[in-house]
Amino acid sequence: MTDLAARLDEACRTGVAIPQPVDDFEPYEVQSELIGLRLDRGERLVGVKLGFTSEGKRRQMGVDDLILGRLTDAMSVHSGSRRYIHPRVEPEIVYLTGRRIASVTDAQRPGAVVAVAPGLEIIDSRYENFRFSLESVIADNTSAAGYAIGPWRTYDPTRWNLGVVMEIDGRAVQIGSTAAILGDPRRAVVEAARLAASIGLVIEEGSVLLAGAATPAEPLRPGAHVRVEIQDLGEAAFRMEA
Ligand code: 0L1
Ligand code: MG
């Protein structure tokens, strides 16, 4: 177990941010250790997420690739209380996989995605001031901190460019389109498969895939009610603990 994984895990549990790591580390190995600690405590792996799916965010960070994080059942906003540090929320489209995906070829086969839902992701960097490098944010499980998923619908690949409105306390705070996710959110399955295969991770049948943010993230404060509505798909919502 690396010291960085232990420190990130403690930051998650206590809600106290840590400084940027100065030591050398292998980012996805630290992420695996971090998730391993959660699984050891009885959490269940339910899927994966993509980060840096918008060109603007990659440019801002000076990086040219996406990042992959892992999701557990306990990260669902409906699974109980937790400590956040400086949480933000972003609207996402969510896919449900219909087959085991161990390669890009698997992701391109019919039935790779069987259902789609509107979703919200809470990101909460465990680093001070929400500042990180590409390597350190991968180690920090891509800032994944929570998610809410609305009702699933049968996947229709022809309906991919959909309007998105995110509201906080009844006020629209972000308006956008799912086309902002990789230029076409359908690409998310192949990209997730590519990154997962590169670290030896298999995306099991029945996994959730948070495809990426459709708009910039918004800061979250205690007690806030967040709702996203995606054209044709319906809504997902949650309330932050006060
Ligand atoms: O889900 C995301 O796109 C976030 C990726 C990590 C970067 C951040 O915390 O903003
Ligand atoms: Mg996200």
C-alpha cells in the first residue's frame, strides 16, 4: 500500500484535504489501491466514469487524454451520509453496459450499451484548493465523490445530441448539450474500454458508465437541491445534507 493511497483514503473519510504529492507514484496503481481499501470495507464496484471529456477542460489542464475513475455503490448519493471537502456537481449522461467489456472491440459490439439515464456527478478533489496534476487526479480516482442516476430507458443510439438543464434550488445554473461530451457521448463506451484495457480493468456486464460532464461543474453547498433534466431522458435529482 502506498502512502498516497492511504492519505487519499483518509481525506475521503475525514473530509480534510491533503497537499499535492511530491513523491513518485504510478497513478492508476494508486487509484486501484484506493478502491481496494473501499472494497475491503464492503463496498461493491458498480462501474466507471470518464473525466476530462470536454476539449475546454483538457486545454485548461494542458492534457490531451481522458481519465478513468471507478464507482462503488457507496458513492451513490442515496447510500448514506459522507464528508465532502469542496464538492461540485456536474450533469452527465449515464450508460448501462449489456455485455462484459474487456477491449475496444467488445465496446463496439451490438449490445455494449443497453440503457441510458440522466445523471449527476459530485466531484470533490481530495487535494487542497481543488488543484492537481493529471497524475495526482488519476490517483485520486478522478475526483469521483458521488452520483445520482435517474430512471433508465432503453438505449436509442440515434438520440445522442440532447439538451441539458441543471438547476440548483430551482434556478437554472447550467444549460448545455450532451454533444459537449467528447463531441458525441456515444464515444464514451469505446474510450472507457480503451482506458480500462490499458490498466487491465474489465468493465463487467451491468456496469454503470458516467460518460462525462455536459457542462462546467457548479459549487455545491449544504442543503442545496440539485436537479438535471435531459431532453427525452427525464431527470435526476438529490439534496445535499444540510
Ligand atoms: O468528472 C470529471 O470530469 C472530473 C475529472 C477530474 C477533474 C476535476 O476534478 O475537475
Ligand atoms: Mg464527471
